[in-house]
Amino acid sequence: MTGQTRRIDRVITPMETTDGAGVRLRRSIATPTLDYLDPFLLLDHFGSDDPDEYIAGFPMHPHRGIETVTYMLDGVVRHRDTMGHAGEVGAGDIQWMSAGGGLQHEEMPQIRKGRLEGFQLWVNLPASLKMSKPQYQEVASGKIPEVEHDNARIRIVAGQVGGAMGAISDIAANPTYLDVTVPAKEKFEYPVPAGHAAFAYVFRGAVIVDGQRIEAPRLVVFQDGDSVALRADETGTRFLLVSGNPLNEPVARYGPFVMNTRGEIEQAISDLRRGCFEWRG
């Protein structure tokens, strides 16, 4: 599909919901409208100036078979897990966790002056890695590469822009994850490999794609092609541009467990109930 700009497949308005112990958020993937965009399983956008809408956080809970990427815009979230990892993720920071064969963790927002805002993306693990050893890392804001490209400023969470490599490079699906800011009325174009799933989550301002004006907050799912092209409206825009190679494997999911078969889900539930859930090696 050489030289083909991706057109809009669909535009999704995020679903307002609560998760964890009562955190209010907007969910764009893992909804009745869009259950799964292979290899992406979930996209949440949390953000509030009111601590009552987030302070209950996400107490200790299990995961198996996925990777999670948390990208903070403002505020602080404290992390702790059963593999012994602990730390704080602040404004502009990234937290990457591969749950692999199983761990439990908690993500607890901290009250600070100002706003708490960020994103969590779930990325599927291939069958060969679903029972692998869990891994975890944090990347401070100052270590995230930031480049200028085609009239835009890009923070590279994962992937590559020109010769600059993203802060996270160990995600099994090898996605591209960019935080893109485009000034008012400027155009932006970026190559995306044909065959890869691709979406833009517009969270500031508005974009023009295919002649259609799309205001934040909206998720734009693209058709196939080898590039994404858009223009910021008169207010400018900021969005996440995410793409990845589909796994094309069966998906069985139950809450925080994502495996390939129903039997593997039942095994995860059984392991949790019997107290032998965490990865043992």
C-alpha cells in the first residue's frame, strides 16, 4: 500500500466510567463500542482537579498475560507490586510493567497541588510470553526523548522518530507510542507501517482528518495505509499517536487476565484462589 495515507475507520467518544476503588476515567478501548484493537486491549484517560474522583486509586489487584504502560501528564501515582518493585510516577514520567505469568500490584494516586492526569494502555502479550517472568521499569520525564518533526513537537514514549529511540523499547508488540503537539493550523504527517493497527487519541484541542473536525476527547481509529496525516485546527492540538503489529492470536479475557483460551483464564482464577498466582520461575 505504498504512498497511501490512512483514512478514518471510526471516531469513538470515550465512555465515562469508574474503575479500581472508584477512580473516574474515560475509556476508549475495552468498551462495548471498541472491545479490542489488536494488539491493544485497553486505553484509559484519567484526569481531575478533584481528589475525591481519584484518591481511592487502584488497590492491590492481579494481572496475567499483558503489559501496561502508564504515562503521566500531571500529579503523582505510587506503585507497589508483589515482585518487590515500588516507586512514584510523576508528571511526564512513564511506568511500564509486563505482568507475564502473574503478579499483583497497586497504583495509588497521591494528593498534590494541582491536577492528576494521565493514561494507561494495555498491550497484549503473545502466547509465547504470557507465562514469562514479570518485569517493571520507570522512566523519568527528563529521559524521554523529545524531537521536532513536521511542524510538531513529539515526546517518544516508545518507537522511533528519525534517529531518536523511545524511552521504552522492551514491549513485546514493539509499538510506537508518541505524545504529539501540533500548533494551530499546522499539518502533521507520520509514517505508520502498513498492516499495523493505528489510532490517535485527541486530548487537547481538535484535529482535521479526511476533512472532518474531531474535538477532544476522541479516539480516531485509522484504516490501513502507510502514513497518518492531519491538521490542527485554529486552537492547536495534542494527541497520542499509537500503532502496533497485530498478534493475530485468540484472545480470552476476564478482567485483569488476558490469555488465549478459556481454560487458561480458569487456571488464572484457580491460581489466585489457591494463593499460588504470582510467577515462581
